Amino acid sequence: MKEMWNAREIPTREYREMRRTVEERIKKVQRKTVVRPTAEVLAGLTGPQARAAWEALAEAKENDRMNAVLRFLFAAVVIDESRAPRGKFDYGRIHIDQNPL
């Protein structure tokens, strides 16, 4: 875009409009971007005592760390429309996308 403007292929007004549109798109994407924590967030949460360590985090209300662990492990949780009869929970509609480790 800048090269086109420098070469006088587009007028300044058009260049500014296009640039504003691109910058708005970038800001929108940046707001949606989630920074994935590093593997250090798992320290003390692996191995045979993992469940007890997780429960200790829950008991201590360390929600930020628990959230960081889940963001590290999972890319997305997708819940489809229920196909079960009314009053029954349809576990089959839940799909968890794991992050590659």
C-alpha cells in the first residue's frame, strides 16, 4: 500500500482510508489474541500428585494459574447443539481441541 502511495498510484486520501481500515482490522485481531502461557505454568502439576496439586490450587482459589494451565493445554472447547432428550445432558456434544505440546 505504501509502495503504491510512494509511486503516486493512489492519492493520499485513499491511502489514509486504506491504512485506517487495515489498522482497525489489526486492533480487532489483537484484542482477540490470547497469549498462551509457557510450560513453566505446569510446574508441580504433573506426575502422580497432579490431582492433589490441582485440588490445592482450587482450594487456594488460584484461579489465574488454573486458567493459565487450561489455556496452555487446550486450544478450544466446542459445545455443539444437544441431541439428547430434554432433561438429559449430552456429553457427546463437547469437543475439546488440545494444543500440541
